[in-house]
Amino acid sequence: ALEGTQIVTSSVVASTITTIVVFLPISLMEGMSGQLFKQLGFTIVFGLCASLVSALSLVPLLFYRLTPREKEGWPVSKYLLRIEDAYGRFLKKTFHHKGLVVLVSVGLLVFSFAMMPFIHMELMPDVDQGMVSIEVDTKPGLKLEELDKTLRSLEELVSASPDVDRYSVSGGGGSMFSTSTAGSSLTVYLKEDREKSTDEWVDIWREQTADYRNCDVSVSAQSMMSSYTGGGNAQVNLQGNDLNVLREASRQVEDLMHQHPDIVRVSSSLTSGNPQAEVVVDPIKATAAGLTPAQVVSSVYGVLSGTTPDTLRMDGHEYDITVEFPEGSYETVADLSGLMISAPSGRQIPLLDVASIEYSNAPQSIDRKNNQYVVTITGQPTTAAQLTAAAEINQQVAQMELPAGVSITQNEITESMNEEFSALFGALAVAVWLVFMVMAIQFESMRFSIIVMICIPFSLVGSLLLMLTSQVTLSMVSILGFLMLVGTVVNNGILFIDTANQYRSSMDAETALVYAGKSRLRPILMTTLTTVLSMIPMGLGIGDGAEIMQGMAVVIIGGLTASTILTLLLLPTFYLLFRGKPHKEYESPEDKEAKKPKPELTQEELITQ
């Protein structure tokens, strides 16, 4: 137990430190990444420190006391011995084809970079929490009774679905003076043991509500990550000084989104606000009828909200006297269209003779950034195209010829994603440098550190390939997986190289590599399997909210698997290519015999020779 501990102490300590140092940049990060991952990093660091102490003290003691016996006749042991022998023979063959090994390694690296453009990006992965939002936008002047019928129809539609647990309804609207019904919505909560996913129900309800009259029904999945992901919507921000020019550019982008086959609904912050009816007075017609525009506006206001001709004083208090039309009068735009206005001459002038009624949508908001107006156009894609529609729309908008003075700016989600990705990739670069320095101290050689660092690009092949096949996006969580992978994949290389260096003091380099590979094959496979198997439930997304950490698990599973295989097969060849002289160079028996000093010959022996 003592001898075994002394043999592996340096490699175990170095492997643990390389895993610990990758979390040092995370502990110093600020922003969203630091808030989300700092506590996770501290937990792993403290756990690894305790594990290191246990591995170097408690495990040897238990091994000494218990001394488990190896079952020689066990079938698994026989198979492992066969694998070790086959692995040793394979290594000997690779030593004679070093150029082919290098070519394969370069090809795998090129293949991994070729996969990157096909992996989609998002700030945070969305979560299926079983919540669906159904929003109803109605046309101006729609009566509350009609809105109530629409909402009741939606209630019947939702309640008939077997996976619905409960729902809540919020209805808006009112009289002519309060025509906004944009706040009408229905929030649906699905059962935990539902037969269909949230996205499937969203697609079903979108199809069933596509033909609703007098309203625009929007169906979308909601979760706690919706604010970070934008709900998978395609968003385009336009910026300019002229609001009218921006409105025209917004219409062009809206038309472009309407033509996209995967966009089911388009809205703009300038045109998708609360519906309203505007009374526009014609000054010339009003003057010809003996009215001023102010008199027309005052009459319309009096009809809608009443007039206050006088006040009543009673018991020292003043009360306004308000004169209003009977309840139910002038509640719709049609009622207002028949309004008669009294001119100073006593004539009754129809409202439509001096004014017109125009329908429009009040902007949801008028935003400004850097002293310029900003308008946001949002396209809601189908659930199947949430990862591709946004990128396609942004690419098409970038090729559009927008009016002069209008520019395209990044939305808040894209800006946040760029900031967080830059911070995480910076932390990744620092982690790689720290791992390299730890190994340089361990091996006392920059050459061996570079050899072990080859394990990192090997891991990219498996990580990117598994991300692509499982349709996992590049997010903050998956980048965290790459960060953890940097400190993990080098552990096998450290163990392999450290063992080979120990063997080189008593044998040649090729033989040392074969013995090191065969002796360390089992522990390398055991550590890899324990890590990969523990990550499989998370990688499959099993459990509520598991989608958040799924990207990290997929990256680690794919990267660690590929790195282990390629490290065992290819790393020994790179060791031969870049090896240096060991502290004690191995000498064969023939070399030792040749270096022995020969005795001096006598004169008689010289004459005899």
C-alpha cells in the first residue's frame, strides 16, 4: 500500500490540482456567469480537496487492513487481460506509423472545427415547465361581450385537453373610452405526467386558433428561462433619428418575416400596441361649418367623459357637477360616428362632416438609445424552428436595403450572450494556461506538458459530435462543460506520461510506453466510466428542469469518452516524437558492456596479437 501510494502520489496530486485550478477563473467572474456558477465551483473544489486527502491517507490504510484478493478466474479479469495484450500489440504497430498517427490527429482536429458552424447558440437553454401562455389581441371597438365569447371558446378548447391541470383567464376591454384588450390572456398549466410535451401542445393550439375572427391569438411556451432566451423568438432592432422612417423600415422587416415559412406571428413595438380610434379634425371643414377645432374636440370629450359646468357648495365643501350621457350611449365607434355637434349659430353639425375617425395601434413603447429611436420587430417561429429561424432572419435582414439613417442594432439578449460568452471563453483560456503551468511544474518539462495538452483538442471531437447529434446548443452551461473538461481530460494523460517516465529509467522508450499503457489501462478506463456513467441521467435530461444542465453533461460525456480513447491510442506516438532524455538514461546490457574500461595489454600480449 505504501509503495503504491508513493508511485501515484505525484500524478494524483497533479490531476486534482488541474481540476481545481479551472474553477479559479469562475470564482473571480462577475455578471450572470459568476452568479450562476460560483457556488457550483466552490462545491466541486472543496469536494476534490477532501477526495485528495482521502485518496492519499484513508484509501491506502483501508487497502492495508482489508487487502482484497484479485479473482484470477473471474471472466471480467480474463477479458481485461486480453484487452491489455491487444492494446500493447496495437501500440507497437503505431510506433512504426508515426506519420499516419499525426495525419489522423490533424484530420480529427479539422473535423471538429468543421462541425462548429452547425451548432446553434443561445444564452441559456429553455426548460419545459409545462406552462403555456395564450394572448388575445382584438380589433378596435370590439365589445366586451364578443371578447368574452372568444375567451370562453378558448377555455373550452383548453379544458378539453387531457394534459391540462389548471388554467387562469385575464380579460381586458371596455367601452369606447377604454377599447384596449391587449391584456386579455389565458395561462395554462399542464400536468407533470403529461403524455405530450409543452411544445406539442403549443403547435396543436396554434393550429386550432388560427381561424379565430376579430382577434389575433398568440400561443407560446413559458418558463423561468424565457427572459434569458427570448422564448426562441427572432428579434430585430432598428435604430434611427426619424420615427416615421423607422416605421417604414419596420414594415419592410415585418413583410420579410411574414414571408418566412417558419414564422407564425409578427409584431412590432411601433404597430403592435393597444388599438385605438383617433378623431382627426379637418380645420378647413370645421371653419366652414362655423366651428373651431377646439370646439369639435371639446364636444367629443364631453360625450365620452362628461362635462363639469358648475360646482355645488354644501356644508363648506365643494362638489363638481358632472353632466354625462345615459349609460350605454356612445360606447362604440359606430355610436360616435352619429354624433351631432352644436355650432354657435345653433345648427347641428354631424361629426363626420368636420372630422374623420382613423384606426391605429398606439405604440407599446417608444424607446431611445444613444439619443436615437429604437424599434423592435419580433417574429414568433414554430417550435421546430426555434433554433434556426432567428439566425436565418438575421442573415436576411443584414442583406436588406433599409432607408437611409436606419441601422440594425443588437437586442438585449444578443448583447448579454456576447458579453457572457466573451467572459466564459476568457475564463477558458486562463484555465488552459493554469493547467499547463501545473503540469510544467509536475513534469519539470515544458515538452511533456505540451504532450499532455494534446488531450484537450482530442476531447473537442467527441464533445462537438455529441452536441450536434443530440441537438444541444452552445450556451453558458455547455461552455461550463468545456471549462470542466479542460481540467478533467488531462488527468489520463498525466497518469500515462508520469508512469512512462518512471519506466524509462529501466527500459527503452517504446517498451516503457507499452508497459505504462498496459498497467494504467484499467484505472484510466475505471475513472472515465465512473464519470461518464454518472453524467448519463443528466445528459438524457431525466427529471424536472434537467434541460438546464443537459448541455454540460453532453459536453463532458462526449469529450471525456473521445479524449480517453484517443489518448490511449495516439498519445504514446506523440510521446515518442517529442520525448526528451530522462533523468537517468536507460542503457541496454550490450551498451553497458561496451562502456566498461578494457584492461591494458602487456608487451608479450601485444606481440602475440
